[in-house]
Amino acid sequence: MTDATAAERLRDSALGDDLSFLLARANVLSIAAGNAALAATRLRVRSYSVLALAGSEARPNQREIAEFLRLDPSQVVTLVDDLQKRGLVDRAPDIADRRTKVILATEEGHRVLVLARSAVIEAERRLHSNLSDAERETLAELLRRLAFTGA
Amino acid sequence: MTDATAAERLRDSALGDDLSFLLARANVLSIAAGNAALAATRLRVRSYSVLALAGSEARPNQREIAEFLRLDPSQVVTLVDDLQKRGLVDRAPDIADRRTKVILATEEGHRVLVLARSAVIEAERRLHSNLSDAERETLAELLRRLAFTGA
DNA sequence: TATTGTTATACTCTATAACTATA
DNA sequence: TATAGTTATAGAGTATAACAATA
């Protein structure tokens, strides 16, 4: 009746081989570790992802960020507002279509991104330490297939 | 500059091989599909997991449910309250320790669980249709290692 | 007419602390 | 003193609808 036994009973009897549940539980741990690792930069995993896209070569607009991160456009407004207030990103006008705003990391944004990224990578390494590099790559490939399914 | 191209640019340039991000995105899709599939039973993925544990042989108490699902004990109170109001689970007293309450599915709970489970399985099958059975098993095994890491 | 970004709003989920009853 | 469950509350995340500017 110890703790370990309870967890084992539950793992064996229900949900333990349900992909959705495993995905959810792995994700909860991942978010917790990510937010903890990002605390020093005052980012969270959500704002970090936006900053990472803004700092990439892709020059995304808000709608593209929303679709890629599976967020509602209105959520992206809030996230970008916050990053912009902190001077980490800018809303650049798109010459071709004046409705759209391209989100770009500022110099300061790039500096913070470097710190944030290494913190995240370090946290992941710790969290995934019981997977080999090959296993991690397999996992990434399989998740990519799920994550970018038609829907 | 079409949609597909934007997504591809983003996938290639940032986050696209970040395990945490892939996990998060796959999970968002999984939750959305799960909630949609469960709509007819008026469950959500969260209450479904609790009901599934209550309907298992494991006879978990609330604290065990909280730890297994990585929820706060107070969240489990709310979830169980709701399921109990609907007559799907009971709080059974533990003879050995009168503080703890064992959560058990009622007959009606088991009936609903059967429907819910098949809806969830069907939704997963659709969502994971581009993985082979072997790949799905590999994915489950790797996720299990992440999901039940020490932390 | 349709789309991008925005505002407003409500709902769900998550996190914390304090309380009770038992141990 | 510590633990299981509970209550209260605030904060983060999610979903929807309506609107202005532009296409």
C-alpha cells in the first residue's frame, strides 16, 4: 500500500498504455520543467515559443504564429503585447499587406532568447536523461507525425 | 507565401525539432480530439481520466488519483464532486484510515465509461492513423519513460 | 465579402494557502 | 506533527463573438 505500489497499480490497470494520457502526463512534466527553467528570464513556455518564432528567420505574422502554436489569434495578441512592452519583439508593418504585422525579435529579444534557449535545452536534457540520443530522435520523429497531422 | 509554406518555414527554422514543443502540440491536438469525442458523454479528458481510474481494479483514493494524473488534490475534489453529482462515482470510506476516501465507479459510471472509452479509442485511431501499430507501441514506450520519470 | 489583428468576455485549468478531521 | 481531503481565491490558459482596418 505504499506510494510506489499505488502508482504501479494505476499504471497497470488503467490509462497506463493510453497514448493520449501518456502524452498529457509527459507534457505536464515538460511544461513544469520548462517554466521553472525559464523563470530567470521572466518568460513562460508560451511566451518563449512566440519569442523563438520571432527570433527565427521565418519572419512570421501573428496569424502564422497562432496556427503554428495552435493558439487563438487573440491569445497571440496578448503574448506579443507583453513581449513588446518588455522590448523583446517589435510589430513590423508588412509592406505587401498592411493588415498583417510581422513579429520580429529586437536585439534585446535575441539576447534573452539565447539565455532562454540554453536554459530550456538544459532542462530538457535533465528531463530526458533516461533516453538515449537515438531514442530521443525516434521520439521526435514520431511526435512530429502526430503534431503535424492534417487537423 | 501560402499557408503551407509559412508552416514549413516555421517548422524548419525554430522549435520544429524541440521535443517539448512537439509534445505540447501533439497534446493540444490530442486533447481537442478527446474532448470532441467525449462530448456525447458530457465528460472531458480530465473527468474521463478520473472516471477511468475509479472504474479500474486499483481502487485509488483521491491523493493517488492526484499524483497519478499530476493534478493538485483540490482539483481532484472538484472533479470527483462533479462525477459524484452525476451519479458516476462514489466516495467509499476506507476502513483502515478514515481520512481517505476511495473513489469507485458506480454501475452507471461503468456504463458511461464503456461508451467513453470506445469513443476515445476511436478518436485516437483517427488521430494516429499515420502511425503503424509498431510505431504507436514504440511511441507509447518512449513516452512512458518520460511520463514516469522520477520527478 | 473575406481576412488580420484587436477587444471584450466567459469559461476551464492550474497553483497556493489555510482549514478540518483524522492519524 | 504529519497527512487526506476540503474550501477559497487568484492567476494562467482557452474559446467565442464582435469590431475596425484592409484586402
